[in-house]
Amino acid sequence: MNQEFFKRLMNGEEKLAVVGLGYVGLPIALAFARKVNVLGFDINEARIELMKQGIDPSNELKAEAFSNCSIEFTHNPNDLTQVSFYIVAVPTPIDDANLPDLKPLLAATRSVANALRPGDYVVFESTVYPGCTEEDCIPILEEVSGLKFNQDFYVGYSPERINPGDKVHTLENVVKVVSGSTPEALETVAAVYELVVDAGVHRAPSIKVAEAAKIIENTQRDVNIALINELSIIFNKLKINTYDVLEAAGTKWNFLKFTPGLVGGHCIGVDPYYLTHRAQQAGYHSKVITSGRYVNDSMGFYIGKQTVKKVIAQGKVIQQAKALIMGTTFKEDVTDIRNSKVMDIVNELKSFQMSVDLVDPHASSQEMLHEYGVELLPRPNNDYDAIIVAVNHREYLQLAEAFFMEMMKDQHGVFVDVKGIYKGKINHLEYWSL
């Protein structure tokens, strides 16, 4: 370990920077800011201004999370020259063809490279395919800075494990995987993260291993959820309740307890595409992973189609029917609408010329309009032929059937419970769930 650097960091003579202050970067920056001097950098000036006021633009952290923190927020890349240890935590999305979009990552790498000085460390947290750090990022660091990798500067990879909305599995109490470009770099990176991760760190033998470990975490969940989603389609055809089956099967000690649902967001719905892309580059066409992605990407359209069938079965003219969708974020109790598969339900219903209203207690109507071209209603109406509870927000968990019946046009309303949270509680409306 570089004892001299670590000592200067702890004495406040060196600064640590977090580049990218979204769902992942901001909690990391604030955690480190309770131990060392931190520079929080993001290109979004409006977000930076909010954070300077102790406001999390993502609405994940409360004001007290900013207390007792030695942190300076900036959108000026020139300020990065004050720093010796960089953590890059920017998004790694996919494009319209489901291919990796490395533009944010490479732009952030270029910003760091412009500030890089001899002896510095750069640690990447963004989820990527195995080999990305060494093949895509390090060449930029060398080219732009004019410095030599593993002589003048060192690199690590430590995949993020932040779970939006999860107040139990936090940065501090989840083991952190770390890796480094040299044995000394590995120990330095490990020592820095041990300052904030109480659960400790796991030293991966290489950067590629750390990258691969991260990407299979979400790929494994994606494939397992896809299996359950496919089973729910089968059981629907067999007229068996999926949740009854899962409850029965779950009594066996080694049964994996996954549930059906929409798989969107910026992690599980994205990361597998990075792995299949890299596999294809290596000459292998993934079968299980791509099949799972196909199933999960189809679920919104499937739910929409089943809703249409139920409405028609109630004797209604579908072109004159109206649906309410409750919940538009990619998962419960978060504000994030990125890659929300709820929009697939909306688009499927509209393709049958149904009218669709949307409500969500957490999402921003302005962001929905900007991202998807639709607005949220401040409150629902009472003229619906179908209500779809698409996201199991805490505000929806205890609602009574009478609440939904009051919003229906007549007694022949269809109630779609995507996550099965009202199983056994809906007795008068036409009920369907995955």
C-alpha cells in the first residue's frame, strides 16, 4: 500500500473526488466526506446547486445526510486538478439497439485525464463489460494526460452496489469488491474503501474479474426473474395463480424466491446487454441471457394485451375504454423513471386506442413529459374501465377494494395487480395478476 499517500489523505493534505453524483455517486461522496476531504463533481449545474443546499436531486437522501461532511460540490472540471484519488461513478446506459453506450463513461474519463498528475489513482465504479476499464478507459487516461499507466498513475475497479430505495443494504454494510492494476494499487484502493465500508472489502485478483463479478450479479437476477415471468405466462394459460404456486414451492429450503414483474431501470434491465455484447465480440452468441432479456422486455406488452382482453371480455368497446395506471417509476418507492417498463404497458394499451391516465406519488410529471411525452395526473378520475397497479409503492399497499371501485366507470371494471399485492383482497372487480 502507498502509505505516504494514505497518510496525506487522512491528514487532509490530499483530496478524493467522486465524478458523477447520481444515485450511486452522491451516497459514496457523502460517506467519504465524513472521513476525508472530498470534491463532488457532476456536469449538471442544476443538480450541483441543489446539493450545495443539502438537497439530493434524486430524493434518496435526507438533508441530514449532508451534515458533518467535508465536501465541495462543483460542475467545473478544472477543479479536479486539486485531487489525487478519483472515483468515477457515471451511468453506463444502452442505446436504442440495446448496445452499450459508453459516452458518459468516456467523457468522464477524459475529464479525469485532463486533471491527472503523477502518483494519482483512478477507480471506476460504473458497470461495464469485462475488459472495458483496461481497453477503453486507460488508453484515454494515457493519451490525454501524457502519463504512463502503472508508472505515473494507477487504476482500480470497484463495482457499485447501491440499491435505490433500499435503506437496509447500504454502502456501509455491503461487502465491497475492489481490484487494482498493481498489488500496491490494490492495497491502496482497499484501504481507502475500508474507511467507509464497515462490512469490509473483497480483493478481486484482477480488474476484469471485478468487472465480471458485477455484471453477473444483475444478469443472474435477470435470468431468474425471466424464468418466473415465463412461468407466470404458462400458469395464466393453465388458469393457475402464479403466487399460489410460488408460495407452495417456496416451502422447500433451496427454492429461490423470485417473483414475476417488470424489469426496467438502469441496472438489471441494462447490464446483461453489456455482457452479451462482450460475449459476441469474443465469438459467442449468448442464448440463456438473451432469452431471458427477451422475456423480461416483453412483459409490459404482455400485461397490456391481457388487460385489453379482460376489458373486451367485460363486454366493452376497447376504443371507448379508459385505463388508469398507478405507478410509473422503474421500481417501488423511488423517483427514478429511467427505462421504466410501465411505459410498455401504456404504449400497448394506446395501440388498441384505449385512453390512459397515469398517477405516481413519487415520480415527477415534468420528468415524465420530458422523457416519455406523457404527464401525470395530480389525482385520478372516476371513469375507468381498468385500473393497473403497476408499481407496489408503499402508498398503494393498504388501499381497500372500495377505493378502486369508486374510480371505476361501472361494476364491470378490470383490476390488474402486476405484483400480486392484492391477492385475495379483490372480490367484486374482475381481478388479474401475473
